[in-house]
Amino acid sequence: MKNLRHNCAEEKRKSRIDDYPYGGGRGAVMQADPLYRCWKHICDEVGERVHTIFMSPAGKTFRQADAIRLKEDYERLILVCGHYEGIDERFIEECVDEEISLGDFVLTGGEIAAMAGRFFWAAVFFFWKACPLSQWQQMAAAVALTTLCWLPFAWIGPETDFRVLREFCRKTGQYVPETVGEVMRCIYESLAMKYRLTLEKLEECTEKTYPAIHVIGGGTKDTLLCKMTACSCGRKVVAGPIEATVLGNILVQLLSCGAIADIDEARKIVRESENTVEYLPENTAEWSAAYERFKAVVNS
């Protein structure tokens, strides 16, 4: 994760990274100069041109076939997250290799799409659907924080998943999970560790500290992952509402027609209409020690 403000020209370090479109028109776009400086810095760091994807609603819809292609063809990817009205077309023409969209809907920016494509949700959903109760019991019985993994891009199927994960554990000198339950525990705990890593990067970029993590949507029903996230991050996790997209669409309509005054009133309506569940961190010292091992695995 890169902070574009660190790539502005020195005299403009404190200025905006957005500006009016070069060709005129409404709104603001992200400037080409800081985008290019950041992109070039990353490529120079790794010593090669990195395949670059712009997360854009105008791009082709992301499919499983794309996940497999990107996993097989590239060791590294740069995901450019648009904001405002988009990014300067000159940067797209010079640096972007392809444009990808998560679907026919509008998000506040490309950051959410980038995270959705990058994290392990597909794997967690697959295991949740595929594993019978006995394998969940194996997971509960597995020793906590024994094996941690760092497997980027898509997970394709159970045989490939297990083989790649076990090989990764062998290469990093960790215990090799044998049962489905042990593999699942490794995935869940590693995902919680990745959340902490991402949280630290967000706080570094924004120079803010976030006392709580709010989880919305279907993921709130995964109580185990919510609990592990609280323990890993050392922060309270507030889970809910589940039907976040529906509620968001309703509130936008109420705002647009003047039925409610502002976003604060919209949030108040949600708080008073929906139940949330809070998860508090436990065993933070044990999780913090495991997090140091996780970072060593990431950098290995």
C-alpha cells in the first residue's frame, strides 16, 4: 500500500493530489504526476516493469478465469485505485495494462475493489461450503497459531489449495497442516493476521489510530473470523449490519429525495434499526508474538 502524497513534487507535498480534468469537464481526477512517480518507484524497487491494473467501473468484469490468469502469469501486480471522477488519462495510456471492474455497481473508490480482489474471501467461502461438521471440529481441535501462510491471488480448488499451502509451510520451516481442520485454521488465523498488517498500513498512511474495526455485510456471520480479527488486531470488532448494501442503497435514495437531512442522520437510522455484535480482543500477547512470526513469513 503506497501513500500518493509521498510521491508529490517536494514543493507540492502538502497540496492536493487531485485536480480538474486536463481536457475540461466536471469533477476532479487524480493527477498523473504523483501516480507516475509512485508507479515508477515501485517498478524501480523490484527492478522490472510490474503488470498494472486500474480498478475501474469501466473495466471488464473480474471473473475466476482472470484470477487464475493473473496468478499464473505474474509474480507481482500493481493495483491502481481510482477516486473522485477517476485518474488522469495520460497515466492510463502510459502505465496501465488492463482495467478491471468487480461488477455493475458503484463503490466510493477503487480501494475496496482492490482489497476484495486481493484477500482470501473466496477460499474461506469455499471451505465453509465444502467442509462437513466433522472437519469444523478438526479445526477447533487444531493447535492455535501453529502455522501461518502468505498465499497471494486466487485459490483454485481443494487439491491445489492444500498442495500449495503445504509446500509453502515446508519451505518456511513451519509445521505442515495435514487435516482439513488444520488447513482451515491456518487460513483463518493468517487472514486475521493480514487484517492487522493492513490496519497498520492504513494507520501509517492516514496518520490516525482506529480504536475499532467495523465489519459489515455477509462476513459478519462468520463469528470465528470476527473473534480472531479482534484478537489479532487488538481492537474491538463491531459486526453488523448484515444487509449493508441494501441499507446503503435505501439511505442514498432517502438522502436524494430529501427525506433525511444528512449522512449523520442516515447512520443514526442504521444504529437504531440494526443489531450489532461486539468482539473484544483476548490473548493479545500470544497473538502479537504470532504476528511477528507472520511478518517474518511475509518477508521470507
